[in-house]
Amino acid sequence: MASSTGNTGTQDTHYNLVSILYHALQGAETYDQYIHDAEEDGNQELAQFFREVQQQNKQRADKAKQLLAGELGGGQSQSASR
């Protein structure tokens, strides 16, 4: 099955995975400020919600890294030998 490269010269699926990885990590970092703000306001329920969302983004980033490694042919065997 052929994969489109769009305007980037990179396979769309690879670009999409990199984009998800980037945005998930960026979001996880941003949530630190949201957690801090909620704690400053004394709202532990909201702070906990932001922690949960942050954890979901970290998990999403980990999955994107795993899938991208597989797509690029790195797989687990190559990363395990590092």
C-alpha cells in the first residue's frame, strides 16, 4: 500500500506520528502550569484532573514513539541494543 508524502517529503503516517508525539509531549509539559495554577487556587480536584490528563498525554507520547520506531524499522530489537 503506497503512502502519500504530501508537501513535506515525509510519509504522511510518519509525519502524523511525529506530530502526535510532539503535541502530546508539549501538552504534558504545559499541564505542569495548569496543575500549579489549580494548586495555587486550592483546587485539588482540578489539579488531580490535570495530572490525569498529563499522564494520558505521556502514555500517548510513549505509544507514538513505539509506533514510529516500528514504522521506521527501528523496532524494539534495535533500541534494546543501545
